[in-house]
Amino acid sequence: MLSCKELVAHSSDYLDAQLRLRERISVRAHLALCWRCRRFLRQMRVTQGVLRRLPEAAIPELEALTARLAELRKQNS
């Protein structure tokens, strides 16, 4: 059976359906017994959902702010 650390290492591939059958079975067996890893995967799914909703196009104001902050940082160094 997978350890929690191994499950975390496989979590992105599991959520993206990139695991082989044997690996998926190992992940599911671990999840059946470990509430902490089930909670972790729920949080990962929520995070993926939020990231999918973010705009893909660059936000001009954000880029201007980033440039200004970089400039201020150079001046203060």
C-alpha cells in the first residue's frame, strides 16, 4: 500500500487521470483508509477548479505593478 508521502507524489497524476491501472488501484486503496489524504485530494480538486477559472490573458495593470515593484526593489538594493 502507498504511504501518504507517495500518495502526495502521485496526486496530480491521479487527478489528471495519468496513472496506470495498478497505480490508480493503489491510490484508491490508500484513500479508502486515510481521511487525511482524502481531504488533501479534495483540496487539490478545489485548487485546480480555481486555477481553471483564472483568466489566461495577461492583466495589464498587474504587469505594470510587477514592473514598478521590480524597479523599486532595484532602487532600494
